[in-house]
Amino acid sequence: MERRDWLSLVLFKLGWFVAVYGGSDWLIWQLPIVLAALFVVRPTGIALGVVSAVALSGILRDAALIMSGVLNTDGAPMPLWLALLWLQFALVLERGMHWMNRLSQPVQCVVGVVTGGLAYAAAVSLGAARIGDGAGSVTAAWVVIALTWGVLLWVQLRMTSLSQREGAFS
């Protein structure tokens, strides 16, 4: 992995913590981290379209979870901090996590189920969200989150593989 790949990963982890721990109150800190990630990744052409599509797919998925009551963030259907976090995730998939495209598709889904579930569990433990308020049962909500994350990661990796095949990065 190149130095920019590592920097992309570090910025994502920092951005994730700032977004999840600070929420809307820490947007002043989250914005420069997202801008730095944009500078590191430098998506252009097809990569910019892919980053936008990946971010939008995550935003729409979480908005659907929020509106259905599976996920509760005590705010709007899509808090700005969460939308920015999806943008940053799209950027790290393009640069810092591009190696995941070499995994088999079933493994990509399993990675999504496990890491997605763990990320949401950590966010819940930090107070960024609650799970299952309107979903009928907390267990069902966790299953929905994990399974949709597994499928979503696989779809998003398919998207990013397009820009990487096209050599969209310098």
C-alpha cells in the first residue's frame, strides 16, 4: 500500500471517531478531516462519479433505516455528520481499502456483515444512535443492519472496482 492509502485509512478512522463521538456538535472538526481525505484521494473523472454513487448509496440506506425505526439518531432523517461520514467512507474505499476488491464476493459480504455490525455497535455504545426503536425487536434490527451492510459493501466494492480498472488515480 502506498503512503496515500495509509493516510486515507488514518483520516477515515479519525473522521469516524469525530463523527460518531461528536455528532453535529463536532462538525467543525469533521469538515476539515473530510476535506483532507478529498485532498489525499483526489477523485477525478470516473472516480468522482463512483465516490458520489458510493456515498449516496450509503446515505440512502441509512436514511431508510432511520425512517423505518431500525436506526435512531435523534435528529433528521439524515444528520449531516452521518452523510459526511458516508462521503469519507466512499473516499477510503477508493484509496485506503481498494485491496478489498481482490477478495471473493462472498468474503466481501461476510466482511461487510461483521465490520458493519461492529461499527454500528461501537456507534451505539458511544451514544451516536439507538437500534430497534421502531423495528419490533432489537435482534431483528441488528440482523437488518448486518445483512444490508454486507450487501451494500459488496455493491459499493463493485462500484469502486470500475474506477480502479479505469486507472482513475494518480
